[in-house]
Amino acid sequence: MKKLFILFLSFTLLQNCSRTYWKAQDNNCLSPGANYYTQEALNYHERTKHYRYHSGLGVAKFFQSGFIKQFDFQDRCRHTQVLLEALNNGDDLMSFEWKNNEKKTYGKIKLLKTYPKYRSYSDEVCRDYISFIGIKDKIKQHKFRACNYKLQAFGGLPMDKFGYGIPPMIKFSGWEFYNLKFFKQT
């Protein structure tokens, strides 16, 4: 009975927490910074599904996404718009910001470095950036790499300690997003 109650509680919590994420997914408001905890949990599952042994970390990541304050749907969409504007139109070290005074939330994208695709004559690049998220005086930052070409086709896909390739956190609007912690910093 106790296990059934815990299972029911877990399912209810995950359902409520992910509802905003799925709505954001349906409306292409998938900025990895604005949806970080849910995407990190899904990406962790995707990265480790072939492992022989699993830790409780995957479950912990899903629960974390339910207890940490995240943006509502409108703020997720606004952050995604600013992110796409930065990736498509920005130069290295430029910052793009938005603010919602009513909800006391804000976001900022700072482009760090651009890596053009080797031997490319088009605008195919990878861009490292920092996403800052502010909710009521609490600021979180996450670093990402966004590529507008298939990174794994060019040997740039990061590998974990078991030799498995790290899949992108998310793909949308022609960009693949990776957590920067999986890449060697130059």
C-alpha cells in the first residue's frame, strides 16, 4: 500500500510539473534555460537508457524539476524568442535581455563564442552562450552550445565516460542545444 501511494504521489507530481513544459513544447517555446530542469531530466534518461546499471539520479532529476521554481508559459516563450534573436543575429559577447515587472521575472542571453563549421560557405555555426534566469531575486545561470547543423555528423558529439554519445538536450527552430559541460573548454 505504501509503495502504491508513493507511486501515485510521484505520478501526480510529475504530471503537474510537466504540464507547462509540454505546453511550451507544443508552442515551440523550448529555450533550454527556461525549461532547464525538465529537459535535463529527459536528457539524462536519454543519455543513460542503454546503461547496464542505473542510479536513482534520474528519478531525483525529475523530482527536482517539480520543486524548483520555473517560468510560466508566457515567460518561457519570451525567453525563447530572445534566445533565437541572439543566436540568429548576435555577435560574440553581445547580451540580449527581457523583463516582466509584473511577475518579477527576467532573462538574459549572453553569447560567448561562435565556432563556424569547418569548410562551410553558409551560416552554419555553433555558439556557446550563457542563459540567465531571474525569478524574484533568485538568479540561475546555465551554459549551452547551440549548433544549426547536425553536430554528430562531424565528430563533435560529446561522449560520456562509458563511450556513448550525448544526445542534444533539445532540437527546435533549426538548432540543436547541448549542455556545455559535456564539451572540453578551449
